[in-house]
Amino acid sequence: MANTFNSTPSVTTRILTYLKTGADITQAQARKRFGITNVRARMSELRQAGYAIYLNEKTTANGRTIKAYRLGTPTRLMVAAGNAVMSDPNLAPIVEYAQSKVSKFSGNGLPSGSTA
């Protein structure tokens, strides 16, 4: 079975770059703009890499409710929980697992080996 992350880093990178502009995106928009079928999987990859991706409901001008993904800021509680986990030696395996997910992305927020 193929590793789906390796087959999609450019799409995931483009979604992240788009979300960093402050815009939100629906599943339909992501499919059309980036040509992907499994939007939720790409958002999950970004979440696992440490990005605060939120799915919010919003109402359109014609009264229709839609869901849109956006890049946000983690709450103080999430930051505090992360710090507590990082400082607890009993949770080292969890920290190592999380670091392996984050290490897929370089310091510029792009998957390793990618350029903007």
C-alpha cells in the first residue's frame, strides 16, 4: 500500500500556504482549487504536524449553512497541555511520536524537501 503522505506533499503544502493567508476553505473549494478528493485527510496531516486547523460552520448570504476549514491559534489550554506533556518524562513515547509527525514539516511550515 502506498504512503499517501509522500504522494501528496505538494497539495498539502499548497493548502497550508492558502490557509496562512487568513482565508478559509470548504471541501468543495479545496476539491476544485487543489484537485483533491479526500480533503479531511489533508487537514488531518496538517493537524498531526502541529497546525491548529479548525472546521467552522458559517451561514451564506442565502441562509445556507456550510463548513469551512481555517488555520487558527491554539487556545492557552492546548499550549499548557502540550507543555505539561513535554515536561513529563513518563510521556516521552507520546512526545517522540508527536515529534515524528512534526518532523515531516521543515521550519518554514512546508513538508521536508518542498519549496514555496
